[in-house]
Amino acid sequence: MMKKLPFVFLFLILLSCEREVENPQVDPGLDYFPLLIGNFWVYEVSERTYFGENDFEDSQYFLKDRIRSLFVNDAGEQVFIVQRERSFDQINWQVEVDYTLVNRDNNLVMNLNNQPIVILAFPPKEGLTWNGNLYRGAEQDEFELIQESSGSSAEQIRVLQENEDDLITFRDIRYDVFQKGVGLTERYSEVLTYCSRNDCLGEQLIDSGRFLNMKLITYGNE
């Protein structure tokens, strides 16, 4: 019996190796937005709010998003709570809002101000589309992964949320950029309404709307 044991162990080892080959672990791309308590991202933000023709207000500030805690909800999902702070000098920070992130059915759901949006779907790949409004009571809004760079450690993907401009009544361009191992590196939103009066129709005079651009300047864990 003692002489047969090594052969039994060898058989079990070979069987284990064979199973690993047959069922390799698939990377779902979750590291395009690493979810870990203490992870933080600091963004430089440019914002312009339009109140009417030739009437607008510019703002420059910084936002810091930090995963401060998590809890398990009734569905057994890990819900990460993100605290967002605002600053004008990166020294004095003021808490602005909390929002949540949860990976639900391979969809990364961001719930900010009770508006859940699927900002990323897994595994991310070129041409992938999904309904950004999947978990909210709103009409379908198709998001599309339109760009993916590979072959480098700084692999990035771009999620196009909207890309419309009829040059007459409105302009709606929104997208997010994610970097592997980092998370969200840029958020761009330009939602404008043009003047539609007879005397200005087609001249692209901005009547109302908002421009927002967030660019990552630093990140880490604390």
C-alpha cells in the first residue's frame, strides 16, 4: 500500500492540472475600475454652465472620490460607498456627496443622486453595447465601447454614452475613459440647447446647457 501512494498522488496532481487547463480563469476586466476600500481618484474639473445667449459661468475645481466602506445588500452584492469631496486648492476639502458602485450581473452600476447608471459592462471589448438605463425607470440609452488600446500597460477603453449634434437645436456628447489598473481617467459631458428662434435658427447660439470635463491627476490607496 505504501508503494502505491506516490502513484495515487501523481494521478491527483495530473488530474488537477488538467482541470486548470480545461477551465482557465477568465479575467472579466474588473481591473478597469478597481474596487477596494481606500482607493481614491483626484480629478481636475472644468465646468461651464450656460444660462442664455452670451450668459455663462465658468468654474475650475478639484474632485476627490474615495471608496470609504462597503456593505453586503439583501441580494448578496458588495456595495461600495464612495465619498466625493470638492476643493479649489487641493488643501481644503469639503464633502459633497456619497454615491455607490456595485458589480451587478457583470455591470458596473454607479448610483449617484438615486440615478443608477451602468457605466461599464464586463468583460469590456471593442464594439460592446449595453443599456445604460438598465436599472432605472427610463427609456433605453445605448452605451458603446468604441475604442480600446492594447499592447501596453496603460491599456485604455472609451465608453461613448452619447454622440449627437444636429447643428440646429441641440448638442449631446458624453463619454468616459477607463484605464486598466487605474479606473475612470476622464469624464466628458457637453449637453447644450441651441437657440431655435427664427432669427437665430441654425446659427448654433447656445441658449442653455452645461459643459463638464473631469481629468484624473492622481490616484492611489490610503
